[in-house]
Amino acid sequence: MRSCIDLARSGSGARASLRPAPAAAAAATTAPLCARPRAAPAHCSSSPRPGSSSAPAPAPAAPRRPRAGAAAPAAVAAAAAAADTDDAVSEPFAVAMAKVADDTKVQDLVVLNVAPLVSWTSYFVICTVISKPQLLAVMARVEKAAEEEWGRSKQNSPGSSPWEVLDYGDVVVHVFTPDQREHYDLESYYSMAEEVDLPFVTPNPAGSGSGDAGAGAGGAAAGGASWTTTEL
């Protein structure tokens, strides 16, 4: 049998074999902190969190922007078709309103296609009256015909000044007294506009129209606002 001394010696030897070597323990203690292995933070772990999907959702792709100045052929064709449709409706309406004004015995009646020159309307109807009753009659008859025959309502609130306007958006009716028409001279300002043929208007003999307009302007100038009381 082994003696108690032998057992004690063998036990102490086993415990001693489990202790780290003095050099290895000193190296682990004196190693700098930056050289020691560190555990990865929890938020950097590659394993998914409880309750989350196994893989992150991919980021949505950014939509591609069209090139500047590039228009779709279909959009261009649609815009051109809409312009043709508007013109097909606007010109007959302008001519019809001019016919109403002509029936009210206005002077120097013209219709101008100003669509290529401005963006806010397509046609001007321009005419001259020599009295306030005539001006009011033209405005009332044009407004009535536009509503009853074309289903169109004016977009403004006209009065009874020497230059009045009925604004229908694509068609604008200008009613002038002779002096105001000569002063503002819209025909010269829009000289590049194409004049629309009016089959119901008979050209006046040379000088007759200007003479009538001059007489009306002279009467208005002589009497100041007396044109407002002149009867038809």
C-alpha cells in the first residue's frame, strides 16, 4: 500500500500541474490592452436579433430621372392633338361672337389669331362702338349668345368704360370707342397675328370706315364723355 506521504505528494503534484506556468501568466497579465482579444459588441453580431427576419431587406432602387429636354413621343403627339382640338373649337366660337357683334352694327370688326404670339388666349375679337347704349347692347348680346348657343360663361365682370372686354379664356372680345381703339391700337401691337376671314363682313369702300370712326372719335373728343349718352 501507498503511504500517506506518497498520496500527499501525488495530490500536490496534480494541483501543481493545473497551475499556469509563471512565464505564461506574466505574459497574459502584462500584455497591452490593444493586443488582448475583445468580444464583438452585441449590435455588430452577424446573428439576427430575436423576432427579426433572417436577412435584412434590400434598399429600394432610386427611380431613374429622365434626361432634361427629352419628351416622350406620345406626350408630344397628345399635346399637338389637344392644340388642334382647341383651335377647332376656339375659331368657330370667335367667328360666332363676331357675327353677334356685327348684327349690332359695330364698326371695324376683326378677328385675330394670336395663339402663336401669346400663351393666355387664342383669338381676339375687336370692334368699335360709338355710344354707350351700343356698347351695352354688344356686351349683352355676345354674353347671351355665348351662354345659350355655346354653353360658355365669361370669366370677368365687365362694366361700361370706353374699352370693355369679355374674357372667355381662349377668346377675348374687345369693344372700343373710336378714340380708345386708336390710342391702344391692338392691331399694330399684334401685327404678326393672322386675321381670320369673316364671310358676313362686306369690306367698306376706301375711306368710309375711317371717316365714320373719325367722326365718332371727334364727337367723343368734343363732348368728353358725351359718347355715353349718344343714342344709336
